[in-house]
Amino acid sequence: MRPSTTYLTPGYRFRRPWHSRPEFYVPIALIAALGVAFAVYISIVVANLEAQAARFNLNKLEQMESASVILDRNGKIFGQIYVENRETVPYDQLPRDLINAVVAVEDAKFYQHHGYDLLGIIRAALKNLTAGHVRQGGSTITQQLARNSFSLKEKTLRRKLLEIFLARRIEENFGKQKIMELYLNRIYFGGGLYGAEAAARGYFGKSAREMSLTECATLAGLIKSPNKLSPWSDGAASREARNYVLDRMRDLDFISRERCASARAEKIVVGSRQNAQGQSYAVDYIRQQVIAAVGWDRAKNEGFRIHTTIDVDLQKVAEDSLRANLERIEKNPEYNHQTYAEYAATFRKAKANGAMSDQPAPEYLQGAVIGLDNETGDILVLVGGRDFEHNQYDRALQAKRPVGTAMLPLVYAAAFEKGMFPGSLVEDSPLDNRAVMIGGTTGILGEWGPESAENRYEGPITARQALTKSKNGATVRLGMDAGIDPVLQLCSAAGIQSLRDRTRKNVIKPETAYEVHSCLVDALQSGTGRAAYTQFGLRKIPAAGKTGTAYDFTDALFAGYDSNFTCAVWTGFDKPQKIYRGAFGRDLALPVWIDIMNAAAQHYPPREIRQSVSLKQVEICSRSGLLATDKCYDVVKTGNGDTFQRRTTYMEIATAAQMPTEPCNVHGEPRARLARDLPASDLPRAELAVDLSRVTPVVLKGPTLLADKDPYNSLKPTLKPEPTPEAKKETAENEKIDNAIDASRATPTSGGAADLNRPPATITKSGGESSNQTTEVIPIRKAISVQPQEKPVEIRRAVPRAIPVKPLDQESVDETLLKSATPRPGDPSN
């Protein structure tokens, strides 16, 4: 068979096959070249990204800025110092429900992938593309850990690729549990809280391992948008996010349907944001001390565990009681100042509008509390105000306010040191304010009245009664007797100007301390603080205390103690002004003190304070302050007119030097000492009483009126008085007076009245004779004028001078100062 032959007709053009045409292979070649170039580029980028990912130090994953934790004396956390409020915990202290909740909403394939989920990234990209905005993130938990640990914040493809390579490297070096631990310790949970442990304590007031399923779901739900979904910001949005997490956990079989339904119905209790951020006066004071000791950076980043002397249980009782009682005071009808609620409303509004710079300082009623350990001086309680967020001024440590009558015990201590004792008498009567140049003249607390609305004075009372009843007038007089300088010196030595000085020293004698203590026990039981037991519920504990009210009711205080614990409470305004009329310390500060002392007694049981062995019991009369006698009774009249005798004595304590030695001179016979005992070296000598060179003599302008006899020898004074004629001696019989007749009284008439016409006295002699003696009326003589002397007579006084004194048996008769002025019979010198 012959092969066929094809002949081309003239004009025919030859065409190459389609695959050999330039329009085909040129684009293919270009695409191939571009592909090769892209592959080379990608390989270079990948190599570069892998190299860059390899340069990251994975040890930084565990180097988190950890807050320094503040612990109380019992190891309880009550504050933190931080840049990022974080407390790291190991994996075994993270609840399983929290781990499952985070996996359910953040990375369902966490346990299957090797750092990144390619399908998840593509799926998220498609959803975001169709939605027109970022709706879903495709990052795994490992990628999020890489991004947060190394600050990969740029929104670029290169950053995303680097994140993937870094996540793969993390997976190659760490197990899943370690990755989850690092993730939950690092991520932000809103409200300034970093890490699951800080978030659990901040939101729920408990550690992470103690959280319930509902609380775990709440934390997991706010990871996508921490500030927006925080329970503090939007409770409804937070609950919606929580329920979504619970549904995802149910769908992935992490929890049963029953647990899911129960958790959805549960209501969570969210704590105060202020407490979570550690915004309190005690934490701020400790923070300042730590920063001063170790520096700012170390204190905020190195995670110190700071052990303090604060008792967090007592601290909470003090803060809650102060807040509640000040709110009660603001409801008093006579209180007409700004309230806490009014200022808080304006504060929240200004904070929401970003106008905090225009917000004025609060002017509502403030308070402060400080409590000390008696043995060590440690601060157990420190409250500097009502709200640290409103105002950071620490009134417990920075304010200098008058303590009012709360300082009275120091005045009495100074007096007891000077020799007085609780039974010494002091005058309780009105005291003109001009005597001490302070205070008012009328009204409550005017004229230095007692710390009471009655303003009743009691006259002479014992020092114990004056301190127990807070008698201000009596205290001023007692302080003046003791001396102002000793009182001020005692206050300074006691260190009341600063509570930060923990130096232990004795500033008064133990006997004086117990005497004042016994008075303060009475003040709490029956004095100005008696409402502690009768009204406010103080437990039956051995305690003592003193109320304090400043003049015009600008400050109200109460300070008291037991054997273990001392506590002081203050209320007032930052700018001193009257709280209201009658705002005594027993009504404002005492209730807070009682709440704290009752709580302290449970933690630190008090004991009786022992009396000093040198103090002895002595029965004295409260009317005289002297030793009691059988006659120390007062006649008291009852309401129906009957009278009865009431014993006026009681048992007092005193040292041997303080104890009175004389019997009562009010109910017995009065006795007065006419001579003063002086040591031998203190014999007086004459000396000018004043320096006449500094005194201008007063020249009389008129004559001095004298009687004509000049009985005092004013014109011609003599050193030796003129001798008086001796009276005639009478026999003993003539001097006897009949006991049947009282010569000193008028004889009553039959009508019961004295007979004024009868001679004043009838004296019966032994011989039976009686003689009536009438008083001779001496006429008043005319006064004569005497011209004043040209030069005043110098007035001299006696001053002690050391003169050697010989014993009486060695003293010369001629030289002795004790020689009788009347010569003895038979004296040769006479």
C-alpha cells in the first residue's frame, strides 16, 4: 500500500502546535519563573523566620513580671505590689474545670496540634472575610502564649508566620501541661489582673484551685475581651459569655448536661474592685516601706513575699465597723455635712466622664483606726480613712489632730508621779477659760465642764472620780498642781507624737501606771465609757479605756486596751469643724473600738493586769482624801423626807510615800499642822523677797488712818513687844466653872427663843456666889492721820541656808537659838 501524500495548496500558512506556541509557553514560563522566585522567596522567608524564631530565648516564657505579695502575720494574702498584678501557680493548683473551659472556647484541638492549626487559621480567615471584620481568631493557645510572652503585637502576615514558627518551637520544647500552665499564669483577665490566680483572688476572693465550675467558666469567657466582659464592667455581658463557655464544654463532653444547667443557674458573688487592686491605707504604707528598702523595680517585678505584722482578720473588722458606724452617724438629724454616698455618686460620674482632674477632695466625715501589740509594739490594724480611692491621705499616720480629753490619763500620771494618788482631793467647779486661755465660757464643755451633756459640777472629789467621769475643770487644777512642764515632759517621753517609734522604755513608775490603769477600768465600767457594756455589747473582758472629745465637738476619739492589744479610734473632718452638738467620743468612736476589741479578744485572749506589789490597799474617806474613821458617814435625805447615814469611805491603792497619814478631818476633828519640818541644813536666813532695784516704790498720796492707840505700833515699830501687865493670880477654885451652866450659850426662854435681855454668861464660884458679868461697850475712837514715810520699808523673807547645827546636848547655853526669852529663876545673868 502506498503512503498517502498531502499537498499544500498555494497560500497555506503552517501553524505550530498549541503547546509550542509562544502565547502558551511564555506565560507558563513566566508563571514558572515567578513560582520559582516565590518559592525561593518563601524558602528564604521561612528560613529567616525559622532563624528568627530560633533566636527567641524560651526561658523568657517563665520570666513573668510577678507581683510582690503582702502577707499578714498569719500568712494570709491581703495585698500586692505590682506593675502587672500576677501570682504564678503550678499546673497542679489550676482547677480542671478552668483548663477544660479555656480549651473549649480558645483551642478545641489543643491536645492534637503541634503549635498551630492550619484548618483553623483558614476557617477563621474565611469567616472574617465574609463578615468584613475580625470576628474569629485562628490562634491556638500556644500561639497566644508566644504572642503575649514576646510582645508580637503587629498585625502583619510576617508576624503571624513568626508566631506559627515560634509556637511550633515551643511545642517542641514543652509539654502540653507546661504550656497550659504558662498560658494561664500569663494572660490578662481584665481589671488589672494577670493570671488565673490573681483573677480568682480579685474577682472571687479565693485561690484558683477553690473556684467553682461557674467561676471557671466566667474567667474563660472574658479572655477574648477582658475589659469589656469583666464582671466589674458589664455583669450581663459577663454572664452571657459564661453561658457560652458552659455550652461549649457540654458540646465537647467536658461536662454533663446536668452540671451545665446547674452552673448556668448559679449566681456568682464578685468581690470589690478596690480590695482586689489592694487599694487600702495599710497596703499603701507597706508598699512605701518596701520600695524604700529594695527599690521600685525590684518591688514591682521580682515577686517578693512580704511578711507584715498586720492581722488581716482584725483589719477587716476595723474597716467594716468604721464604715458602718460613720454611715450611722451621717444619719443623725443634727448632722448637716456632706455624706459619703453623695460624694461617691459624683466621684463615679466624674470617673466615667474622664473628668477626675476636676473632682474636688471629699469633705464627708472621716475616721481612722490604729491597733498595736502591747508586747512588741507591732501594728496589727491600720485604717487611714473611709475610701483610699477617694483620698489617699492617711489620717492614722499623717494627721495631727487634738486628742481632746483622751490625754487626761497622762495628766493624772504626772500628778501621781509628783506624790498625789487616786484618792487625793481635787476641786470640780467651773473654771474661767481665761485661766488657761482656751475653750469657751458657756454651754457643753464650756467653763471646762465635764465630758457630759449635763455639765454638772460636784465640788471636791477624788482624783479617781475626776478621771473616771472626765472632769475637765478638776483635771486642769490637778495638772496645774503637778506642773505644766512635768505633764509636757511625760507626753514627750511617752512618744505620743509618733506611733512609728517602737523603742520600749519605761516613762513612769509601774505603781503610777497601775494607779492610772485602775482609774481607766472604772471609766470603762462606770464612767464616760460605761455604754460599752450597757449599750454596745463589749464582752466581759479585763479592759480599760478613755473617751476623748475635743472642744466644740470637732474630734471624737476612744482609746483603750487590754493586756495584749491597744486600739485607738478617731472620727472627724479633714478640715476641723463641728460634727454636731453633743458628738462625744463615747457615741462616735466607742462602738468601733468595741467591735475591734471583741474580735481581738477571740484571737488574743486577754488576762488580768497584775497590781504592783508596792501598792497597798488603804481605806480613805472620799470627802477628805484622808484615812477613814468610824465617823465617816454622810446624812442623806431620801425623796420622802427620811434620812439615813451613808458610809463615805472606800478602799484605795497607794504607795507608802503616797498614803495619807492623818485621819479624816471632815467627819472628825480638823487638825492643821502649824509647823513645817525642815532638815538641819535648811535653816532659814533673812533675804530680800524682791529685787528692789527692779521695783518702783509706791508712794502713798494720802495719810494712813490709824486708831489713836496704834495697837500694832505702825508708827514706831519695835523689835521687842512691850511687856503686858501680869494678870492677877486666882485660885483654882475661882477658875472652876460649874458644869451645870453653859457660859457660852444663851439661856432659852419658855417660848423657845433665846432671851436677849439676859446677861450673856453667869459664872458660879465655888462658894456658891454668882456674879453677872456684862460686856463693856468700848466707844469707837476717832482715827488720826499719819504722814507716809519717805522710803518704803524693805520686806524680807526667809530662805534656807546651810548652817551647821550642833546636837542640843553640845550646844552652848549662851549661843543657842532655843534659849528661852524669859530668864529662869535663879539665873545669875538676870
